[in-house]
Amino acid sequence: MTFELAQVNISRLKHPLNSPQLKDFMDGLDHVNGVAEAADGFVWRLVGEGDNATDVSMFGDDWIIVNMSVWRDADALTAFMYQGRHRELMSRRREFFEHVREAMTTLWWVPAGERPTVADAEERLTHLRDRGPSPYAFTLRESFPPGA
């Protein structure tokens, strides 16, 4: 069986999405999403009512925004993460998002062609928070191979 890498990362907003404080973030979102979709190894991303997922609720908290996607592998994901506008916006994350001590990102393997749901992401992130990295939910720093 072939696997693909699912990832979810969430952030808790410091300000409303339409606030002046988040203008730079919101102005860059479509560009970053377009670069992701064009990246080598990109498979799929969660999209809500617009062309992003800013309206998708997670953990019942309207101040949390979610990014969930599927990639060929960790190398493809990290190549995208550390380049261009994405890197620039993430270097400014403390301006846009609250600092949260618990895990806000997790990864897991899905069978090729499977698309994770928000409920899947909540379950995996909660598992990582409660039990630490495992083949069920892990991080880039402590990852596991497909099928482990």
C-alpha cells in the first residue's frame, strides 16, 4: 500500500481576521496557498467556503484557524515550508497568533487518495498532545515511516 503524509497545523488568532493587525497575513494567504498547490509533492489541502480554510472551525473555537494538507512525503512538505512568502509570514507569526504551549501541529500517514477530515485532525492532534509522538500522530522532529 502506498501512503501520503497528512499534516495539520492550527493557530489561535490574536485579532479578528478582518483587523488591520492581520492584513499582511490575509493579503499573503492566497499567494502562499497557490505556491503550496504548485509545489512538488503537494497532493491536497483543506478548503472552506472561500479558497482557504479560515472559516473552518476546529475544537469548537472560532479564534483557531486551521491549515490541513496532504503531501507526497516529509521532504516535499519541508521544502515548501521553509521558502518564500510562507517562510516570511511564519517569521512574523508572533504578530498574528497567540503563543500556545501545547502542540499545534501534527502529521500522520494516510493511504494514497484518502483525504483527512477536521475530526481526524482533532483526534490526531489530541493524541499527540496526550501521548507524545507515535506512528499515529507525530512531528517533523520525531517522525515515523509509513505503516509503522
